Amino acid sequence: MTRPVTHIWRLLKWGRILARHGALRGIESAPTTPPVVKKLCRIARFGTIQPRIPDYAAAFQAIGPAAVKLGQTLATRPDLVGEEAARNLLTLQDALPPVTFERIRQEIEAVFEAPLESLYAEFDPVPVGSASIAQVHGAVTPDGRKVAVKVRRPGIDKQFARDIETYEWAAAHLEAFGGEAARLRPRQVIANFRRWTLRELDLRREAASASELADAMAAVPTYEVPAIDWDRTASRVMTMGWIDGIKISRREALIAAGHDMEALASNLVHAFLRQAIAEGFFHADMHQGNLFVKGDGTIAAVDFGIMGRIDRKARYWLAEILYGLTTGNYRRVAEIHFEAQYVPDYHNVEEFATALRAVGEPMRGKPVSELSVGQMLDGLFAITRDFDMQTQPHLLLLQKTMVMVEGVATMLDPKINMWDVSGPFVKNWIRDELGPEAALADGLREQGKTLALIPDIIRRLDEQLPRKGGAPPSPPLPEIPLMWERGQRRWWRYALTALLGAAAGAALLNWMG
């Protein structure tokens, strides 16, 4: 087991990098940050010269691949890292220096126990993309098919395991301070991060996810998932069909090619809603680098290492929450939160509905370009604190993906109104899934009446739905002895000594430099 002094040394080293990018100021100044954490921040930044505007994404990229993935996870948690940091972390795109072609060749040949030339008729030694876990090369199979070959970075699994162990150790100590730190459940954040990362490290799992999503979206002509070449896919190598298209981030190129920006934005939002609400299985890494537009306007997605799932009952709740917000029925949205046990039942439904109205009303009927996302998030997270709502880890990926989809859709069509685009889809899905009773309830909505029938409809559907609450069981958490517990106190002394020594060394280096 790794000693506490090793964890603290790693954290201090990472803290120095964060400090040099100004990324510790928010943590140190936050009133909810435990005093011990503030002291560690002061030690980490001692003697550094910090930029005026923090660059969180650059700091995580400088720390390494595991930190890039952690940063992408923290981008879903503005309540934990702050809205400014979360927005900046969303810019992390996995761009890292590539591994040499010789190492890639060795990796492929070791996996398949065959020469590279027997697997691919052509193989481009220059990668088309290099990310934190793997890099992608273009190739041609012996039967003439153009493919993309994704190869995992050699040794990346060991590096991730080492870093995640330190993340777990730090999260356990942070949560032990109680208060706001405990409510935000950092241990579960890291547990989910570990689970997502392990999935992403196994390229067979990614291939299976791509295949499953392709089946789920087969009836959607405007969205495509490349086919998997299973004969050339293993745990460290994945081969899939090549996508000829324009990156969705290249707006001017898309316009020059004659694509309809408004249609592309609408198709992207509908594709996400179809995956999340209708299928309960969605591509959770829909940033601009992972989406292409083909010549016929089809949106093609790549990189299926991070996928999200929502069970059937939670999808009903999600659909009703979205529809309730689009129609202004905050009472029903509040009731759903209580039914899903997201809000403790000692709170008042009407008070919660009023709090939701304060956040939702300023957004209704406005294009995204006129909305203050920061103000909206501040309002929503204030509600979570006021009503003792614990973080729901199973919704983190969904939250992250919704922000990504909104960002890409807004880039394509700055005047898009997300409520107008999503409302009809959600309304039709509820009607189709719940049948005539939902249609009746929908008619009552159109006449300006209440959603009073919906709770009864949901209760009558209980026999058809999984018998469990809105939040699935949390992932198991590792047993981590705290430094101040019996048997660990000597490491606490060693850790303090190491911290003081490191701080003195850092000061000396800065003085000499």
C-alpha cells in the first residue's frame, strides 16, 4: 500500500503546477474549503508567480494524462470546483504529444502476435489524433477498406492506477472533514472516475459500446456510428470504419460546403435526446473534436470510451423534469425530485417549486445567446445547498454531456432555443411511452390546467418499472485509513515533515531561480 507521505508528495507536486497556473486561488478563497486544505494550498503556491486569469485546463494538461481525464470529470461539477473552473475545464481536448510509430507497431504486433503488414495493407505512421489514453492512425485493411486504428499508449494503465490511488486517498481525507465537503461526496466522484477510466482503458469495451449505440441509433438517418472491425480489435487496439467528413468545430468550412447550420444544431440535440431519454444509453464525450459532418449532412461520432446509462424509471423522471421546465410547471418538477429522493422529504415541495421557478423563469423563451449560463448554474447549485440535495453521481455524465451538446449546438446556430428544440421531442416521447393517459394529461396542459394526473400515471406504471429509487446504488468505496487514525499517526508526522521540507525546498529553488 502506498504510504501517505508519497500521496502528499504527489499532491504537493501537482499543487505546484496548479499554483503556477493560478488554479488554487479559487479553492483557497472559498469559504467552504476546510482550513487544512487552505494551508496545503498556501504551501503549494509558496514562491510561485501566478497569472491574473487562472488556466485550469492548461494546469491539468501539464500534470499528465490521468489529470486530463480527472479535469474532464470535474468539468461536470461546478458545485465542487466553481462555475469559472468548470467552464474552463470543458476546453480539455486530450491533445498530447504522440507515441513514436515504432512503439505503436510493437504494441499492435504484441497484441495480435502477427506482423503489422499481415493485419493492414497500409498503415500511416503519422497519427491523426493523439489523446491521453490512445492515439489514432489511418490504415487500409487487406480487403481494401479504409479504417481508423486506435492504439492504447503503452504503460498508460499503470500510470492511471498510480494517480487514481492518490486521488482516492485525497478524496477520503477531504470528505472526512465533513460539512460541505461531505455533502459534495468527492469519494464517489473519484469512484465514478475510476470506473469510467477502467472502461476507457479497455478498447474492447469501447468497441462494444460503439456497436450497441449503432444498433440503438440505426433508425436515425442523420446520425452515424462507424462499424467495428472485430477481427482487428482487442483490449489495447481497436479498428473501426473511417469517417470522411468535416470536423463539426469548423463552422466556416461547414457553411462553405453548403450545410444547413440550423438543421445540424437541431439534429445534434435530437440525437442526444434520443440516446439519453429514449434509449437510456448515450455518448458522453460529445465535444467538438469527436463529431464530424459527412457530405450528406449526417453527423458521425467517434471515441466511445465514455458512455452513460440511465435506467428506465430515471428516464421518465428526466423527461418530465425537462418538459416541466419547458412548460413552466415547476410544481411537477419539484414533485419528481421528491419522488426520486433527490431532495430529503423533510423539505416542503411548494418551497422547492418556488425556488425552481426563480431559476427557470428567466430562461424560458430566450435563445441560448441571451442566457447567462453562469447565473443559471449559480441559482441551481444554491438550491442544492438550501435543500440538502446530495450529488447524484449517476447523473454527472448526463450533466456534462448536456453542457457539451448545448455548446456545440450554440456554436453551429447561435440563435438556437434549446427549450423549443427539446420540448416537442420530450412531449412526444412521454405521450408514446405513457400512452392515452399521457395524451389526456398533455391535453390538460394545453388548456392551461395542472399536471395533477401525472403523479397518478407514474404510480400506475410502477409495476412495469424497475423496483428501485431514482439513484442507482453507489459504487463501492475502497477502505482508506486516515492519517489521524490510530496506527496512522506516525505517517501524519512524516507527512508534515515532508510538507515543510518541500515548502523550504520550493522556496530555495524560487530564490535561486
